Amino acid sequence: EASMVGVLLTFGYPEAVAAAATIVIRVGTLWYAAALGTAVFLTYKATR
């Protein structure tokens, strides 16, 4: 996360925007994977 914020700061984004964008991206990717994994698991469980 620190490197993502650092890259955004290098591109000229304000510190608050860089931190917020990093948090949004990390939470989004985490929950996308969790939802996809849950859907696959439930589909697999329902077909057995």
C-alpha cells in the first residue's frame, strides 16, 4: 500500500486522494475475490 501511495504522490496527486484511492482499490479487490470465491463454492456445493 505504501508503494501505491508513493507512486500516486509521484504523479502529483494530493496525499489524501492517494491514500483514499489506495484504500478503495484494496477493499474492492479483496471483496471482489471474496464474493467470487463464495459464489464458486456455493455453486460447487449445490451441484454435489
